[in-house]
Amino acid sequence: MSARTATLGLLLAALLRPLTAAPSRPALAPDAGLALPGTLFGAPGSPLSLSKAEAALVARRGARILRRAYGATQVAAVTVRGGLREHHPPTACLQADGFTVLASRERKTAHGCATELTLRRGSEVRAFLYTYDDGRRAVCSYAARTIRALGQALLGRERTWSTVQILDSGPARAEAALAELMHHRRRRPE
């Protein structure tokens, strides 16, 4: 993601803060948003604990985080109802977790588009793929998600959004995991 795109997204989020911080926003239903499967590539999923920052986000109304490991593949779905402050480019959390972003590019995938990152932490190099999904359409950038969510809110059609994130050993495997998740995505009731 370019610095210009990130700046635009953060500026829009700051401008929209009064719209997204409404205390009357209903709590997100425990079963809303994207569901993670029990198995991926034949490997059973095991829950991963949330970081302190993730737990604080979940404690606020309108957010839910699912994290699972399927063997070496780690998958997360961060789900919010319309709000813009709860979603942000994953690079912020990755850098706080000790990863350095070596490369970033938006690219077409089987389900639409995603952002692919090459990460390094110590001597470990990993692939990270993410996309924003509202159950009807996936977009690959925070700026596109922000603009789309703003339009939905202005039209009175606020939707539940999930950021789908995959961390794996290489980009081909991460893309295969994303394709599998998006092909079988099950939107839970809103």
C-alpha cells in the first residue's frame, strides 16, 4: 500500500470519527460476519489467543476477532459492523508484533483482489495476504473499504465487514488458503 493510500484512509477515518463512534451502535452479534472453517487443507483449526490490543478491540462494542491456526497457516477474521475506526491496515498490528514489511502489492485473486505483504521477523520471512469483505464484495485496500463503508452508511445500508488475513510460509500457499476461505465463505446473520 502506498503512503498516499494509507494517508487518505487515515484522513477519512479521522473525518468520519463522529459518525463511527456513536455510542448507540448495537453490539455485534456473536455469530455475525465471516465464519472460519473447522478445517483448512485437511488440517484441523485450533484457536489462537488474542493479543492485548485485539482483546481491547473486542471489548468495545461492534467488533469480533476469530484467529485460528491450521498447521503452519494462521488465519484471522476481524469483523465489525460498519465502523471505520475498528478496521485499519494490518501493517500497524504486524509492525507492533515485530514484523518488518519488506514488500507490499495489491493484486487480483480468484475472489477479487487482496494485498500481499512479504514480512520478516528476525530470520523468518513469511507471506501475509489480506482482503476486506462485506459478504457481497471484497476490496484490497483500507481506502477502498473506507469509501465503500461510508457510501453504505450514507445510504442507510451499513454492512458487517470482515478483514480476512492469512499468514503463511509463501504467497502461493497464502493465496490458496484465501481462495478456499472465500470460496466457502459463510456469512453469518447480521
